[in-house]
Amino acid sequence: MAIRDDFEVVAGQVRAGIQRFALGLLVLAAFGAMLVGKADTVLVEHARVLALDLASPVLEAIARPVAVANRAIADLREFASLREENARLREENARLLAWQTAARRLENENEGLRGLANFREGPEASFITARIVGDSVSAYVRGALLNVGRKAGVAPGQAVVTGEGLAGRIAEVGENSARVLFVTDVNSRLPVLIERTRERAILAGDNSPQLRLTLLQSVAGVQRGDRIITSGHGGSFPVGIPVGEVVETSEGHVRVRPFADFSRLEFVRVVDYGVTGLVGAPAPPPPAPSAASGQRVKP
């Protein structure tokens, strides 16, 4: 018993001494390691590699259950999100089915009204796809150069559209090239309609990413999110081509964000809504021979 007590007393004194001089011992150990590293880099490298070899199996054994637990937690979260996504898709599907029913009813009603009114569509539009081969974007101009021209049937005033909406119109035409004037150009003026209220206005560019809606009868009736479409006035474009969306209605000014993303334009469609067709337009049927022409008409 006395030996045990003496050992505990000595151990406590050693522990107290180590705790008292721990900082100094750590500093000396660090300096010693630095000196050894400078004196024999190969030995230190071997010791480091050996330590890594000994520690890697332990770290891998520790990391394996942690990775399994992380995967299990991720699977549980994904399962919960899938349930929420499934519920959302079911609700969205129900809404789409309701919209489909309404759209079919309106389509049938529209067909009936067209028949009663003896309505006829305008001339079928023809188009050609063109590649943008050069940008004419500067502080004063917003446009682009296309690789199609007069030989392909391109003419000034034709619409240039993307998959999202109207991008601009043909301003100048050469034999094999054409220049597009974007709707954001300061020289662009486009008669438009606010789709929700059917109010007419003029959409003007100012060389900024957004457009200005001018000559409105009442700015108070315009709301954020209203779609802007062409009005068909002026004879250039038909009614209903989407142009942009209202994003700001503050201080009596209405700003419109165009649907076309001009920073990513690579291909566009040049559309002709007039009587002169572009290459690729359906050809008109040949005239029927008459008796006056000296040709025999087959029954």
C-alpha cells in the first residue's frame, strides 16, 4: 500500500511538471522537428509516408460508416422530396387536365364561330433559318449580321424571331447577307398590345437590355407580368407575336424585358408574312388551263 501511495505521489508530481512546462516542451519539440527536417529531409519524408500508411486504414475504417450514414440520410431526404414532388406533380397534372378540357371547349367554340363568320386566315407565313455571323452591338447600335440575303428571298421589314419571341426586323439586305435591327435598338419602334387589357402602345428601344412602353392611355392599368405582343398595325407584323414581359411600372414608366435572349443568339428565323415568299415557302398551285389558251381541259 505504501509503494502504491508513493507511486501515485510521484506520478502526480510528474503530471504537474508536464502541465507546467507543456508549452515549452511543445515549442522545443517543434524546433526539434524543424531541425531534423532540415538536417535529414529523406528521413522526415519516410516518417511522413509511414505515418500516412499507418493512418490511412484507420481513417478509411472510420470514414466508411460515416459515408454509409451520409448516403442513408441523403436517401431519406430524397425520398421525402420525391413524395413532395409527386404530390406537386399530381396537383399540376390536375390543373393541366382542367386547362386541356377548357382549351378543347374553346377550340370547338372557335371553330364554330369561324364557320359562322366565314373567317379566313391571312396568307401563310414562310420563313428561312439563318445564322448570326456578326454582332453590331455598340453604344449606339443593337443589331446583327445574318448569312442570308436577297438570293434567299430576304427583304427589308421582314420579322426576325427566335423560339421565345420577336427579336427584331430586317433593316438592310445584300445579295448574301442581311442586317437585323433588334427591338432594343434606339431606332426601333414597334406597335404592340398589352395582351391582358388589349390596350395599344408603342414599344421603343433605348440601347439597354430592357424596352420602354410609350403612348399608353393609362399606365395604372399595366401590371408586372403582363405579356406584350405585336398589334398588327403598320402592316409589318401580324397580331400576336410575343415580344416581352412587363417587369417595372414605377414612376409612370413601364419597362419591358424582351423574351429573346440577345446574349445567346446563334440561329434565328427570318419570317415573311407578306405575299413574297422566302426560299422553302410552299409553292402556289399551277393555274388551270382554259379553253381560251388552246389547251384541252381534262374532266
